[in-house]
Amino acid sequence: MLYRETGQFKPTYQADQAIFPIAQDRWFITAVLAVAFLVVPLLIDDYWANAIFLPFLAYALAAIGLNILTGYCGQVSLGTGGFMAVGAFSAFKLMTAFPDLNFIIVVILAGGVTALVGVLFGLPSLRIKGFYLAVATLAAQFFLVWLFNKVGWFINYNATGQVTAPPVEFFGVLIIGPEATPPARYLFCLAFVAVFALAAKNIVRGRIGRSWMAIRDMDIAAELIGIRPLEAKLSAFAVSSFYVGMAGALYFAVWLGAAEPGEAFGIEQSFFVLFIIIVGGLGSILGSFLGAAFMVLMPILLKNFMVNGIGVEVVTAKHVEITTMGILIVFFLIVEPHGLARLWQITKEKLRLWPFPH
Amino acid sequence: MHENKPIGDVMLSVDNISLSFGGVHALENISFNIREHEIRAIIGPNGAGKSSMLNVINGFYHPQEGTITYKGQTRKQMKPHEAARTGIARTFQNIALFKGMSTLDNIMTGRNTMMKKGVFWQALHLGPALNEELEHREFVENIIDFLEIEHIRKTPVGRLPYGLQKRVELGRALAAQPELLLLDEPMAGMNLEEKEDMCRFILDVNDEFGTTIALIEHDMGVVMDISDRVVVLDYGKKIGDGTPDEVRANQDVIDAYLGVSH
Ligand SMILES: Nc1ncnc2c1ncn2[C@@H]1O[C@H](COP(=O)(O)OP(=O)(O)OP(=O)(O)O)[C@@H](O)[C@H]1O
Ligand SMILES: [Mg+2]
């Protein structure tokens, strides 16, 4: 009797249109947000911030971006790392050129630059699909990393080949730099990601989201009902890259603080984010969070359990981790392409019927 | 039939259309027209070129010869999304729904071209974007009521049985408020009851909204019952054109089609 749709009469379409039409969902999400905003900041220290919460938030935002393109619009991309790099280096250039610019503006502008680059690399999608598009985005990945390595202007001609984010204050509170406290860094990212996750949810359930899904499910039929493939695909590349670029900016500036293009934004990043959306659920904003949490936590838990718990060698533990990851990816691809988000939904549907399963 | 909207002028005319794929002549020198508010059936044996004809009309296939005059404008060809924007909607022989989306979302896509609010308002889901969404939602809910599919509103269409999918596809086409509705075998694979429902919907659409309908159908009983005029194709050629009674009496048609399979 706890989780019910029945008995909650929705008098208007407006109420039905609400983001969480079921009251229990609203309580649940309110509770999660309350813990995230009020409890976690009290407990968070450097280890928790750097090992878990900041990567979780940055990757969740990147995963939302990739999910928009791949999960909602059906266009495979292996260029996520490269697009994150575009966001990171745009943020770096903006931060060093305009030190007084509000950091929110910096991140949004970095997203904007990435959106433009994304549209450019999205052009081939008008002609090619699937595997061939994946290869084209892979080319974007390598080209972009090569570019940032090669052209000194992007790293302000720093001899070490690295970029370091200068300290940034946000309304008087330090959020970037060695002196920034874990709660400040965490809360900034959390607020940012929460707001933009909500925006993404709204976009995917409106006209634009429907045109993406229509292209994904059957592009010919979509065109026959008046959806322009050009507009739908390029808008998906733009919005997706906007998110991935913002994620790259947070990833570099708030989480890492310093980065070297090849290492921080390599092809592994592209795959990591792709795995997040496969595990979390293709075509789900919630899934992007579940997947990011899973992919960030799983290696840490596994390592803690194996190395500290049962005394396995670190190298062996790493192998087990990679193997587990591979098995899980295959499992989700074959058995449940809608990932953890779908498993969560099934659990809810079961709860809804409980205790009368029939 | 047609109590509200009498049959009017010619709305669409195809003239001397020829279409071939390599050596296959799918359509050879076909001419006919469709009048406002009428139900026009296109019949013929398998492979006669019926679906190809609809594909030519809504711009999916580009004929090598001939012209299409729609609402006074003559073209050699057009793009599918242009056809959609000028009031032509259709359903497909092999259902072409968006499988991963709910019934509601599928039908809502039919109104996409009428929705204008940009990504910024959409992201906020407030003000103009919300009003727009609700306004179109209301229209779509009326279609859902009309087609009696309230109970599957939120179900992903991939999970629906065939008959219901056909109904949702009709709903998506209706959502665009088409002036010309092209239906490719809307009753194929349905049982008698489902067929009767579908016939009723088609007649109601034609009658209440005055929508012009071009319909491909193999069930002769249905065709003779609901259509105003019939075109008969065989091996890409037109062999008959007229009222159901005229077509039924046409010797070529009897030989090529009615005589063979019925
Ligand atoms: N895209 C295509 N490529 C090649 N040949 C095609 C194509 N579309 C149709 N044809 C050919 O054109 C001819 C007419 O096909 P069409 O689908 O229009 O027939 P139909 O009258 O709709 O038949 P059915 O009753 O089986 O649906 C057939 O010989 C078919 O093989
Ligand atoms: Mg056909």
C-alpha cells in the first residue's frame, strides 16, 4: 500500500505533466536531494570529495550529455573524451583571460563552445549511421586531443604541457584551488548538476526530446511526419556536447584542478562514459546518475574488498575489476539495454502491485 | 456518409507518373485524381504498385516521369517533410511507429511540426513551452478518446498487440490534422471486430473532420462499402477507375483481380 498510482486522481493534464506525477516518487527525490544538499556537506572530507562525489557529479553530467545523443537520439559517439577536453580547455582559457568572470558563466560558455564543436563533428551523422558514425566520432576524439597537445595557445604555452586551474571564488567562497574546502567544491558541482539535470529532463520530455527519439526509433517515419533529420540530429549533437563540455569544465577545474590533455581526456574517458550510460540505462536521465554512481563506486568497493578485505595483490585486483566491468557491460547490453534505470522501474512496478501480484 | 462535407473539387492529381526500380516498372504512366472530402480506394493484386503510388504522393519515392498537382501546385517531386508540412499524413503497411515511445508520445510527435517553442523554454518547462505542451496535449487526448485507446496512453507501443499499434499509428497521422490522409492497408491482419472498429474510425474521420482519404485495402467488402471511388492497379498499370459499382462491372478488373483471388 505504500507505492500507488491509484487513488491519486490527476485532475488536469498539467498535473499529469509534472516531472514526478506519483507522490511517493516526489518524496523519494526530495529525500535524496535533502541528504545530498544538507547531510553530505557536513560529512564530506577530501577523500570522499576526490574519490567519490566530484567524479560522480562530473561523470553524471557527461553521461547525461552522451545519453541525449546516444540514448535519446540513437547516434553513437566515441568522442566524449575529446568533447570534455574542449569544455575543459575553453574553461581554462576563459578563466585565465577573464579572471573575474563568474565561474557559472565560465562553465556555461565552455559548454557553448563545445556545442559548436559538437555540431561541426555531428555533420557526418547526416550521411552515416551506426558503426561508421562511431568511427567518425573516434576520429574527432583523436583529433581534438592531438590539437590540444600540439597547439601551445590552448595551454597558454606552459612548458610542462599541463594546465592548472587558477583559484576561483564564487560569491566570496573559494571553490577551486588547493585551499578550496571539500563542501564548497561539492556543493557548487551538486547545485550545477542538479539544475542542468532538471533542464535535460524537461528537454527530453518535450517537443525536442520527442523528435530525437523519433529519429532514434525510425528515422524514415520521423521524416515522413515532418521532423527534419538535419535539425533533430544536429540539435542532439549541440545539446549533448553542451552538457559534455560543461562536464569537462567541472571535471578539470573543480575535480582535478590540473590536467594534461592526452591523459585526462583520452579514449578511455569516451569508453568510461559510454559504459556509464549502458550500465545506467540508455535513454534515461536517472540512469545517467545510477550508472555514474555504479561505475565510480564499483572499482573502489571491489578494491577495498579484495585488497584490504581478503588480501589479494593490487595488480590481481585490477584485473578482476576490469573483467567484472566487461562482464557487466555484456550483461547489460544483452539482457537489459535499459540498464539500472529499468531494473529500478521494474522494482517500482512490482511494489505498485504488492502485495497482490496478479 | 458526407452529411457535413460534400465531395468537392480535385485536391490532388497525379499525371502520367512512371516509376521504376532498375528493370522493375512499379508504376507505368498512371494518372488519377482525388477530390476533396472523398474516400478514394487504391486496389490491386500484390506487387501492383499501390504502396509505391502512396510513396510517390508523399514524396518518399521520386518518379522518373510525370507530375503531381496538390492544392494547385504542380511538382515533379517533393521531400517527405515538405509533404507533411503541407497537410499530407500517412500510415504504413508495415507499421512505422516509434517503438520505444509511449502511445501518448507517439501521437504527440504528430504535432511536432506545429510546436515552435525553443530549447530554452523547453528546458524550463514553464510559461510558453508548458502552455504549448498542454494545448497540444489536449488535442492529442481528444484523438486518444476518439480512437478509444485511453487505457494504453502510457504504454510503450512496442509492447502493444498489432491491432492497437495500427490504431496508434492512425492517431499519430490524425494528430497532424491532415487534409489528405494516406492509409496503407489499415486493416491488414485484423480480426473482424477490429476491422469494424477501424472502418468506423475511418468513416468518422472523413465525416466529422472532412479529411480526404486515400486508402489501400485488400478486403473487397470493406473497399466497396466505404469508398466513393476506386482506382485499380495491376502490374504497375491502371486498369480501372470509377465508383465501386463501375469497377465491379469492369471486365479487365474482374479478369485481373476479382476473378483471380475471389
Ligand atoms: N524500394 C524498392 N526497391 C525495389 N523495388 C521496389 C521498391 N518498392 C517497390 N518495389 C517493387 O515495385 C513493385 C510494386 O511494389 P508495391 O510495394 O508498390 O506493391 P503493392 O501493390 O503495395 O503490393 P502489396 O499488396 O504486396 O503491398 C514490386 O514489384 C516491388 O518489388
Ligand atoms: Mg503495399
